[in-house]
Amino acid sequence: MDNARQILKDTFGYSEFRHHQAEIIESLLAGKDAMVLMPTGGGKSLCFQIPALLREGTGIVISPLIALMQDQVDALTQLGLKAAFLNSSQGSVRQREVESALLAGELDLLYIAPERLLMPRMLEQLGLIRLSLFAIDEAHCVSQWGHDFRKEYQQLRVLQEYFPGVPRIALTATADARTRSEIIEQLELQQAQVFINSFDRPNIRYALSEGNNPRDRMWRFIESEHPNDAGIVYCLSRNKVEQVAAWLSERGRLALPYHAGLPEQVRRTNQQRFLREEGVIIVATIAFGMGIDKPDVRFVAHLNLPKSVEAYYQETGRAGRDGQPANAWMAYSLQDVIMLRRMMGESDGDEQYKRVAHHKLETMLGLCELISCRRQALLEYFDETLAEPCGNCDTCLQPPQTWDGTEASRKALSCVYRTGQRFGVNYVIDVLTGKDDDRIRHNHHDQLSTFGIGTGHTATQWRNIIRQLIAQGYLDIDADGHGAICLTQKARPLLRGEIELQLREPPKTERKSKVKKARVAVDLPDTDQVLFEALRARRMELAKEQGVPPYVVFHDSTLRDMAIQRPLSEDSLRTISGVGESKLERFGRTFIEVIQAHPAPE
Ligand code: ADP
Ligand code: ZN
């Protein structure tokens, strides 16, 4: 383990192991199998990279993400390691080069897609050489129920048969127990030691809000907190993706669309620009994201309600992988709920599937309307308990006001009931507020006792109330496509006046946020900020020269430490987290020059 620590420092430039990294490495060094659950950004890669270096032979890393292999290998090469990948994006000449390096035992690590690995020729070649380990990345792809299912992943169980004695490590960021047991079963990892890390991402600040003009509100958020930062904006439809990307561009941001309807070439270019340039915003449908390894995504914004808490957590998890402060921001509306319900109704899944999907949406909506700590609820969803409120989510930072909504709720429920549970939200509100309307007269609903009983609230307030009633499960939206709202079982005691109901006060106006901002740059005094920007500029030049993303040279957090500590010698530079020997040798002088050119103020 001393050797492992030495590599951590010398090669990667880090002084401490995180989470269970040390134990996982120890287990592999002892030749045992391991199964690792760690959230995105937790530091899974080191768990197999270090043992691969310490054990004799080549480590084989199996990943479905062909598009990312190049960057992963580039990053390792920058660290001075001998890594390569084999996949269909390469020409045959390059493939043969890699194969002969592999057969000559020259590689520390080989990245490969499962379908390639499973080819008889490949298995044969691997049988000829020494292997240090197999790392099965994104191991949840074995799960038939997950959205990333790959059938080749299930065949990976042959590894055990063909290569007995070579330790295997399966890694995933998917948390739920069902996926976990599927991985163990499918990959025959019953003997593996299982390492489960906390899924908390304390550096991400969650904020979810409902209200008008979500796009404008998002713009205020981006402008004030992330004027130069990279981020991802998620929308539900392709159309909206295009519109929002154009709209952000008009406002001077470099914003690029990404969705399944765009030509492959455009998608690839936009993803590359997001990875390689600084401060790019990707506006995307959920088609974007799996395995996006960019560590310095500073915000993830949702302009629509995600389908489930899992999806939400996975998408927001792409922010702040480097552990620096990041924001997860969401705006949602009742319209989103209606639309998602309709999409579910129209999907060709069976009843069981629809029920599950409905339940997931309800849970998501529940999270939105919460008046207690968001993080506690999120972690609870993943069977984890956070003892205290987190202090880094919107409800912790600005506790929402509540009011006694019993009376108003009863009026709304009763109006839904009396109009026959056949109408959408707008109609119900029109009846509640006593609107002069032909359709209402035609239906004789102006004769109802509930006609006009809701004049004490505006239509907007009623939308808010009804949305909360849906979120709390008193009302439901029919999946029949018309968006009719109906009562649930739970509504009865409330209607009868047997229970009381606290509702969340809608934010009256956009309160000026007094809380400390999560923007990285804010932490730096002005003079350090100037140096930080200069270091970033030098990093960009180096990255361009070598055709790699800037973070492959150094992470923001490393540059930030440089800007604060201003190391002027190689020895002092070595103490900065993220500076290993290889990078010190290659980039040390040039960054010291930048620091020298920006002397600390007296
Ligand atoms: P994952 O694959 O789990 O999403 P990565 O392996 O990409 O995460 O690691 C996320 C980031 O954390 C990387 O930039 C990595 O260099 C950094 N990291 C990993 N382990 C450590 C550590 N022990 N100390 C500091 N940084 C670390
Ligand atoms: Zn909180």
C-alpha cells in the first residue's frame, strides 16, 4: 500500500485517498474481485488504475463509451502512463500498432469496448499475455431494466472462465439495490468484496423552483452565478433545445444544441467543443450525458421537470465532478406534469410499466414541492440517511414560508368533483374564479355551488395550489391525453375536513439571493483572480497545442491553488494537489513563469 500511496502522489499529484479508494486498491492488489458503487466524480478510475500499475501485466478496461476513450487515454498519457485503446474509430494500421504494443507487454492499460473484447481473436491474444486486472466500467449496462442495457455486457461473465486468477473490478454510479444484485449475478461476482460509497454530492447546491418565465429566471441565474462557466441545460423536447440554444447565443453565450435528431457529425462536434473549449453551454435533451467526463461543469439547469428522481440525480451529478462548488438549478411547471403524464399514457409500455413510471413522476414532483432539506430527501431515495439538513440547498438556505391551505384545497377538490373530474386545470380554475365563459355556461357549471367560490385567489395562485395538491397526491392527472384532473383516495379525508394541509407559499417576487454564490471565481480575491485567468489562458494554449481538453492539462482546482499559493519553485509546485511528476516536468516551468509575471500584491 505504500507503493500505492507513492503513485497517488508522484503520478496523480494527490496526497490522500478518497472514500474507499485505499481499501478497493488493497483488495485488488491481493488478487480479489471488487464491486464498486461510487457517485459520479467520486474517483472510480484510480481504483483500477493504481492496481493496474502495481500488478504485473496489462490492465484491461472495458467501457461502452467509445467516444470517451480518446480523452481517457490522453489524460493517462499526460500523466506519463502507457495507455491505449482499441475500437472501431481507429484505422487498421493504428489498431495493429496497439495490438503489437499489447502483445509486447508494453501497455499499463488498454481501454476496449465489450463487443471488441469478446471477439475470439481478441480473447486469444489476451490469453497470450500477462493481465493485471479487468475493470468493467459502467457495469450497470448489464441490467436489462436500466436505460443503458448492452447485451454484450452480460457475456462478460466469460472472463471469469477464460482468465481465472485475474481479478475483476466492476464499477458503477447507479445506486439502486436491484441493479447492484443484477451486476453481481450477471457477472458472477458473488465472491467480490462490495464497496458502497455515500451518494452525497455535498459540493452541488440544489435549487428547484416553480413560476413564470423560467427562461428569464434561468438567464438571471446563469448571468449572475456563471458568467464564464461551462454548464448543461436540459429541456424536454428537441424543439425547445434549439430555441433555448439560439436564445442563449443571442445573449452572448456560446451555447450549442444536442439532441438525437441532429446529424451525428453535429452532435460530435458540439460535444467536442463542450469538452475542449472553456465556458461552453450545451443545451440538450436527455440524449446528452452518459459518461460525460468533464470535471469542471459548473452548473446543470433543468428547464423542465425530469421523469424521475434517478434521472434528475444522474443529470445533476454531471456538475462539479472535480469537487468544486457547483449548482443544480431547476424550473418546472404544472404544464410539465401534464405533458409527462400524456407521454406516459401514449407510450407502448404495459400497465405495470405505466404504473411504475407514474409513481416515479409523483416522487419527483414531491421533491420539487418539498419544504424540508432537498438533499435529505434525495439521499433517502437512495436508502441513505443524512442526519442533519445539509445547509447547501434552497430550502435550507431560504426556508420556504407555508400557509394553511386547508380551506383553499377543499374548494379546489370539491370543484374538481362537481365538474365531473373530466376537465383540465384551466377549466377548473375558470369555474373556481367564476369566469364568464360560454363553455362553462353550456355545461351549466355556472349553476354549481363551487362556481366563483375561489375569487379570493388569482388564477396563478390557484395553479400553484392545484400543482401542490397533485404533488402531494390529492389530485391526479389522467394519462388519457386530455389532462383531466381527478380525485385520488387520499383526497377524501381532506374533503371531509378531517385533516389540515400546509401549503408552500409561492415566491412573491424573485428574492435577491443573499446567500454566498457557488461560483468558483468568487472565492478568489481580485488579484488572485487575475492570475487564475492568466493560468487558464496558458492552459488553453497548451491544450490546443496538444489537441486535448484543457482539464487534461490541469483541473480548475489545481490552477486555483496555484493562484492562491503562488509557488515559484518546482518543489513548491509539487505540493499543489493535481501536480504529479510527469506534469511537473512538462508544464512546471511554463506555469511558474505565469506566476512570476503576476507578483503578489504587497
Ligand atoms: P468517476 O469515474 O467516479 O466519476 P473520476 O475517476 O473521473 O470519477 O474522478 C473524478 C475526479 O476526482 C478526477 O478528476 C480525479 O482526478 C479526481 N480524484 C480522484 N481521486 C482523487 C483523490 N484521491 N484526491 C484528489 N482527487 C481525486
Ligand atoms: Zn438542504
